[in-house]
Amino acid sequence: MPKPSLTTVFDPMYAALQELALTENEQRLYILSLKQGPTSITKLAELLGLPRPNLYKIIDGLVAKGLVDPEARARYTKNFSVQPPQVISELLKTKRTEQASVDRAFIDQLPSYMSQFRQGDTPLKVKTLIGQKAFIDLYTQMYEEESEVVRFCGSIQNFVKTFGRSLFETSSRLRQSRKVRGMALLLPSDREHFTANDHQSVQREVRYLDGYKNFAPMFHIFSNKLVMWQPTVPMAVLIEDENLVSMMKSLFEGMWERAAAENER
């Protein structure tokens, strides 16, 4: 089997450095220093094809991002080196934990934000739904209007506990009969109640929000609509607004990508 090229080997590293918001030159310097080991500034400038003053600015950027030991500044004139790769893993974990906290706080406060939302002269369409028939009618509407993908965020376990297994199974049957893709961001506790085969059997793509523990709100996104499920009543709020749904889709997709990185670790 052929040995992978250095470029291929370091592709995941470049992706991680991009996630940490390193500039292109900061990425180049980090990777180069990683491969070269302790190297003089003169040699690094030569290898990168950059003037020394520019290189010092790039080094300052790496110091600010935690990838160079600030105590080593006095040694720059001799040999320069970067922090080992495990520091990148630690920085990524911290960044994702902080982002998960922001996402969780946003979702928890979403009902409050919704009560204050105004969109110019166009009234926001909001409908409150209570009762099993209204919920089933909502799912029928969901899969009549959406032909591509329905997104869910929350806990399936809590959904079933609050709204009943029959509603959950009705949703799965409708989605499969309409051949609509299902994407679900679930809480870690759902792992104890649903296996990968359970999800596969109903053609549901699942990722887990490992940075989260418990939060009550659950939501669906379909067409130009957002459904917020209130588990303490129980009730659902159907919101129709393209701008708001677009914002929630973006939030969902960002959480989906971060969950992929977390679940692969």
C-alpha cells in the first residue's frame, strides 16, 4: 500500500487549524515548524518565502491563539518551535464546549426571543396546538409540505414520554411513506434508549449533542415553518416565517457539523 503524502497526512490538521481561525500563513508556519522541529527564524523565513518582520507578526498570531509558548519569545532569535498537536485537540475541545454553551442558551431562550420578534409590517404567523388530533394533523401537514428533509432537535425519549409513542411512530411512518430525509440532533441520554439499528430501520440520520446534558425545548424545522414542542403542557407552537426558519436552519446545520466532529472522537 503506497505511503500517503505529507499533504494528505496533514489535511485533518489544516481543517482543525481553520476551525481555530488561523490565517493561511499561520497554518503554514505551524505545519512547517511541526515538521522541522526547533528551527531558526532565518531558516523559517527562507522556507516560507517571507521577510523576517512578517514572520514575527505571524508568530505573534500563533502566540495569541495558544499555539506557541509565550515564554519562548526570548528564544526566537535562536530556535523557534510550536506547541505539540495535543494542544490543538485541547483548544478545539474548549472552543466546542463554549459554542455548545452558547447554542444551549440560545435554544433555551428561543421562546422568549420569539415573543419579542417583529418583522416589519408582515405579521408573524403563530398557531398554538393542543391535543393528539392537532399533533397528528401537524405531522400530516409537515410531510405534505416538505419533500426533502425534516430536522429535529431535542430528545426522542422525552418526546415519547410527553406526547406518546403512537405520535412518534405516526411521524416515522409518514416520513418514510413520503420518502423524506430525517435529520435528528439528539441528547446523549437517547443513546440508552435507541440503538443505531433503531434509527437505521426508520431511515433517520442521527448525531448526538455530547456537549449538552438536558434542556427541555424540542423543535422541528420543515418547509418555511418551525415547530416548538413544549413538554411541560404538552403543546406545540407552529411558527411560519421564512427569515426565522432560515436562521434556525443555519443554527441546526452548525450544531450538526460540530456534533459530527464530537461523535467521531
